[in-house]
Amino acid sequence: MRQAEIIRKTGETDIRILLNADGTGEREISTGVGFLDHMLELFARHGRFDLKVACTGDTRVDDHHTTEDIGIALGLALDKALGDRKGITRYGQTILPMDESLILSAVDLSGRGLLAYDLQIPTEKVGTFDTELTEEFFRALAHNARMTLHLRQLAGSNSHHIIEGAFKSVARSLRAAVKIDPEYAEEIPSTKGVL
């Protein structure tokens, strides 16, 4: 089983993440940020990752540190769980409809962290969640998982649907990318021989 535990404590957050990249979508999420809990539950379910997230953060200030730091810790967990990345498919892409929104994501587990982000979220908040934190989360995830992530909105006018579509799309792209390709199970999927 490709799994990892990350414990990350700072002056702003105290996070424990358990990730199983070969899971079934079981999840237990408690971040202190209701909307983020919902997004991570969707992420686990659509990626078929078993995921436990427990976070105590300085949400009395706002949700920024909690959201970004969970992105960091989840990225670290994914990177650790994949190890040398031997046998992975490496690439994954999904175009996902979420009601009126249509979100494209493409992932390369390249060993190089990069986020190319093009979501136009029309409102500043969904409930109490600052929608600009969506980009912060995915940037932290991409850089710490050492993956290239392209995230693009093709259609959409409802902020909740756009963000939900993004989390589902990225989860499904990652699900495809982390899958072991039986034809290359003993190979690193790179001409360099390392990812």
C-alpha cells in the first residue's frame, strides 16, 4: 500500500494527515473550515484516496493559514506515498461538468511543482470561505506534491460549482496519474530515470 502520514505543526496550524493512495475513498475530515471539509471529502471520494485530515488552526484570524497549510501537508503526503514513483501512469486529465460549470484539470507527476491556474470565481466568498483561497490550496498542493497541475475553467457562473468542479476534476486526474501501469510497473516513467 502506498500510504503516508504527515504531522505538521506551526505557530498557525497543527495538522495530521493520513493518506492511502490505493484506497477506496474512505474519509474522516475535520479542518475547522466547513467548506474545505466538504471539498476534501469530495477529493477523497473522487480520487479514491483514503484520507484522514485533522487540523487545529487560527481560524479566529481567517481560513488562509488552515487552507494553505492543509494543501502543503496533503502535497507532502502524496509525494511521500508515491515514493520513487516507479510504475505510475504519471499523467492524468479530466474535463468535469458540475452543473453549469465545466472544469479541466491536467496533472503530470513530474517531480516539478507548478500550478497553472485559470479559474474565474465570481464571488469573494462561498459561505464564510474566501474563494481566493482555492488558488492558495492548489498552489500549495502542486508544489509540495512535486507535480505540474493545470486547472482551467471552461464554463461556469456559480462559485460553489466552480470550486467543487475543480476539486473533483483534480481528484480524478490524480486518480489516473497515480495508478500503476502494469506494462511499466518496474520502471520510472521518465527518460531521465528519475522523477
